[in-house]
Amino acid sequence: MEFTVVRMPKIIFGPGTRMKVGEEAAARGRKALVVCGRGSVRREGYLEQVRSSLAESGVEGVVMEGVEPEPTVEMVERGRAKLQRSGCDIVIGLGGGSVMDVAKAIGGLAGTRESAAAFVAGPEPPRPGLPVICLPTTSGTGAEVTRNAVITDPARRVKASIRGDSLMPAVAIVDPELTLSLPPEPTAASGLDAFVQALEAFVSRGASIITDDWSLRALAAIAGSLRRAWRNGGDRQAREQMSLGSLLAGMALGSARLGLVHGMAHPLGVLYHVPHGLVCAVLLPEVVRFNAAVAADKYGAAARAMGAGRTVDDLLDWIAELYGEMGVPSRFEQLKEDDFEIIVNQTLASGSTRANPRPVTESDVTEILRRLM
């Protein structure tokens, strides 16, 4: 038996733990660039709480707001420029996966003068970067515990990872209370992303006895809480379980990698501007059917952990029922055959695709795309 488990950050989990950000930052720097999105973290008071915690620990906070979903290399460069101007020596990502990815890219590339575009689907950035602290406000990507940042390069029409040890956060502070105000639609999209990641990590070629345990626990937590969190955002127990499931899925994928769903999701998301979690959700049933020839036992084990049955068909039935309730489509109406070549090429070049349990060919990807039209 041989397997690899990557280094992970210090993890602090639980309601109210966001107020520990000051002491964690003070142990690593004196001036923090706080990266966040638009509106919600300020409106809900989370940004002010983080700044207050920093100030109480003697750390100055410099705010960079405005990170959009599907962040681009330009956004990373804007953050790197602000980091240099302000003289910050630590980076804090307060937000969803996009915000945390930008924060990780800013901190991880602090040791180089090369452009961010040079590292998208390219070489690992040189070490060391600056320490990064992540506080997720969604339960989805698990970016708080992974060593990559998913960034879009519009000039090349590519969405891929900047990957390397310098992008691994120093600390992940997972406070379920930060997700209580998340509306139903992003709750569903981010939760479906976490579910797909847990399932793909479980059946991945890189899975091990360690990551399997994390994946199964993630699947159980998400299956038991996603509907509840979507129906009632104030359900604290459901939010805590979703935060735990997302965290465990991120831990699992960090070592096991993912699969064909994510290999196809990146080019589809760039081409058609569809939220990542929704793209992954629509792709999942067809990829499960494709992989069933080699991964039926594992899909059955996943179904048992979720309380969804014992077979691949039981798992697909559970997914169909969930999608029906949440209104998740089964097809991509915008999909065009003219785009197949670029989607297929980028899918086959993806590291996620290479980790898929069943080898993938050009004709396999084309057939799945046809089924999704």
C-alpha cells in the first residue's frame, strides 16, 4: 500500500471562531491585506468583526473589496499591486471560494515578480509566499485547505489552477456562523460543489484509506444537511454540518484529486458563464454513469454512507430527487457543438481528468457533451 497526504493548514472549526483571526494573524505578521467580495461581508458585519479582532491583536487591516465570482488574472494582479503598495505581510481571505482563491494567489505569488498568468496551468510558484488565513463564508469549495487557486485567464479562454505549496493557507478558520446569511441559491450551488468534490475524491485514482474516510464523512454530513440549509438558512445545525462536510471534502480532494466532472466543468464554466457548482451538478449524473463500469462498488459505498441505498442506481435516484427539489437542470441549453473541440481539448489536458477512475478519451468527452445538449 502506498499513498500521499499533503500538508494542511492549522484548522480552527466552530461557531464564533472568526474572532480568533486576530491572534492567528498576530503570530504571523503585523499588517494584513483583507480580501473580500462585494457587499455581503460588510453588510452582515463580518468584515468589521474581522478588522476589530485584528486591531485588538495589534494587526493593521487593509481592505481589498470587490472580488467577483470566477476571478481573473487581472483581479490577482490588482491585489498583488495593493499588497506591494501597502506593505502588508499577511493575507486574509474572507468570503467564498473565489475570494479565498484570490487571497491564496496574492499570498502565494508574493515571492515572484512574474505575472499570475504565467502560473495558470503552469509551473509551481517559487516558495516562500506570504502566510494566508482563510475564513470561508460558503460551504462549497474547501479552498481553505487546498494548495491551489482556480483562476481564469480570459486572453487564453482558460480556467485552471495556480498550484503549489506556497498557496496552501497557514490557517483555516471555519466558522459556520459566517454562512447563516447565505441565500438559498448560493447555498445550493456551493453545497452541490462540495457534494461533487466529496464524491469525486472518493472514487479518484489518488484516493487512499485516509482520504476515503474524509470523503465518506463529508458525504454523510452533506447528504443530511444540504436540503435543510437550503430550505432554512438559519438552521444552525444544518449549517454546521455543511461547513464540516465542505471542509472534509476539501481535505480529501487536496490529496486524492478529483475527476472528470471537474475536468469538464472548467472549460464549460468559462465558455458559458455558468456558476461552477451548477456546472458540476449538471455533469455529475452522466459522469457517474460513465465511471460505473469501474467504480460501482465505491459508488455503492457512497450511497450507503449517505443513507441513499446500496447501489449506483440508488445513488443516481437520490441525486435525481435532490435535483428535482432544487430545480437543478439536467442539460446545458447553451451548449454548442462548435465549442466541442475546445471543451474536449481542455478536459483531456486537466489534471482532474487524469485522476478520474476510468481512463477518458476524446470520444468519451464528446459523447457526454452530446448527452448534455
